[in-house]
Amino acid sequence: MNKMFFALLFAFFICMTCRKKTVSAELQQQGELIFQSGFENDTVIAKNADADIVGADKKLPGHNDWLKDLDNHPDIGSFNLQYQGGDSTMRFARIIPEPGRAVNHVLQFWLKEPNVRGSKGRIQGNLYGNNGLKEFYQSVRIYLHDDFNAVRTFPKTVHWLTIAEFWNNITWSQTVSYRFRITLGIGKPVATTSDLYFILDAEDCELFPDDSQKYSTVWAETNMNVKVPVGKWFTMEYYYKEGDHRNGRFYMAITPESEQKKIIFDVRKITHNTQDPNPNGVSDFNPLKLYTSRELIEHMKRNGKTLQIYWDDFKLWKNKRPV
């Protein structure tokens, strides 16, 4: 009798321990939702030196206020939109009704001219001055305008068409050591007309006293199995975990509308500067970005096209992991 009782008690203890571990793992996968926005209702772009997004998307139940929930989160510095020059005839970011579905609103990036000293074009969302972000997850819906098909005919390879970038640490400050970035972009592998593919690379950076920079590739990846969807909405998810070659990770997947999820990258390599003895998280990153060369912008213009990206349903978690 006593043996049976203790056996049942032991089995119950094991069961509860396993359940706690399962619940703990599930909570780790879910993480903490920091912020979400579908760019609806009272969400507006406010003008300052560049621009900012303010207000709250009241169609969402919470974590929806750009100031209260995002800028004032203890792990987040602040958000703003950056152009680095030019005017609205050259580039803009606007919240507009979604073309073809006016009940929904989206954030539009529109780039027609090389607005940065005539040498390149930039529109980007900055999440800068963050505090110890070592593990985070983002989801956003993306629509690359049909004009993006003209990128396929660019008469050179494309290695520079950035859609997100992560700084660990920033590469433009003389007071910061161990500079490093991971760049997520859209590439074209050949000089002839070609489909577009996602590209990803990690680089150490040396900053010289005259502020010139030297980037050294640590690793680089191209997924040639999945074409970048153009003219079709897709959800992009990525996960960043700071770590060395044993425990660093960058994961990215897309889910095109009415299709199954496709894993684009699952890189388990170093995600901070190779010489950094004490990495302390991603201090700055660009979750929404359109950044490229003057040559590509002028190619689009010659063909009567512009680089345009629509963004929707942006969500950011801390410590969430891929399922």
C-alpha cells in the first residue's frame, strides 16, 4: 500500500515538473509583446527634424501607443523616421489607405531620387538608444509595389537594397567600440534579368579618425530557393539572438498571402563583433528600411518606376522565439 502510494506520488511529481517545464518553454516562445501597430485610427506622422509616428492604433487591444508603449518601454530608446536629406518630391513616408482596400491603412515608403547628397537613397524607421536587447522578434506585413519588377532588369548584380538593419554596436560613433551590423536585403545574383532573392550578411566595422569606415564580412547568406514576392502581400518574421558562434542566431521566415510559411534563414553563427569580450545587446536597429544606391534609383527612374514598399501590422516582442 505504502509502495503504491509513494509510486503514485512520485509519478505525480514528475508529471507536474514536466508540465511546468512545458509551460515555461511555451512562455519563452511567446515572449513579451512590446508594441504593435497597424497604422490605423489616430496613428499619424508628426513632423520634426525628420519625422515621427505618434498616436495609438485603437483597433488593437493594447501595446499600441507609439509613445507610451514603444518610446517609453524600458528596453527601447526611441523611434523616429529618418531620410538624411531631400524633400517630399524625392522621398517620403506616409500613412495612406491601402491601394485596393481603403478600409485598411498602411505605411508607405516612396523613393524616387537619391536624397542623400545625391549618392544614395534612404527612408528608414530607427529604434535607437535601446537598452540591452539581446533577444527579440519582429513581425510585419510587406507589399513590394509592382514597380519592384524593374529591379529585375537592373544591368548589374544587386547587393545593396536594404530592408532591415541591426547594429551591435553602431558603426558611426568614435566613442563606441566593437562595431558590428547585420544587414537584411533584397539581392539579384547576376547582371542579366533575374528574379530577386533575400540576402543577409554580418560585418565587423573599423571606424577611422576621419570617420571613414572599413567593413569586414564575418558571414553572408543568400537564399536562392525562395523568390522575393513582388506585387503580393507577405508577412516577414525575424528573430535576433545575441551570441557567439555557439549560441548566436538569426532566423527569418516569410508567409506570402494564401501560402505556407517559408523559412528563409536560420543562421546559427556569431551575431556581435568578433572581438567583443562583453557584448551588451542590440543598441540600435532599423526594423523598416528602404536604402539603396544612386545607380539603382536612376535605373528605376529611367524606366518610369519608383521604389515603393507598403508596411502593415508591425509587432515587436522581447524574448519571443521561433516556433
